[in-house]
Amino acid sequence: MVLPVSFFLALALALVSYTLGQGGPVAGLVFFGVFFTGIVIKVLEPLLHKAKPLLPERFRP
């Protein structure tokens, strides 16, 4: 669910950036920056679940 949400969020932010007059390259950087962040979160999710038992008790949810 992270990838579709990050995709549409990136698309919306790129559209807002473009309509505010930032230009196409800046809108592209915004799009790929937000989308890449969503991909990184998706890739690191299993590592975060493996690290939960190693955290001290006060940092666990």
C-alpha cells in the first residue's frame, strides 16, 4: 500500500510544483524524490520488523 500512496502523493506534489511555476525539471525532481522515498520505505520495512526485538523496551511501540 506504500507504493500507490507514494506514487499519487508524488504526482500531486509534482503537479502543485509545476503549477506554482517551478518548471518541469523541478517538478520531476519532486516527483522522483517523493516516489523514491516511498520505495526506500517499502524496501526497508522487513528490516525494521527484524530490528524491533533488538530495540530497548522504551522504543518499542
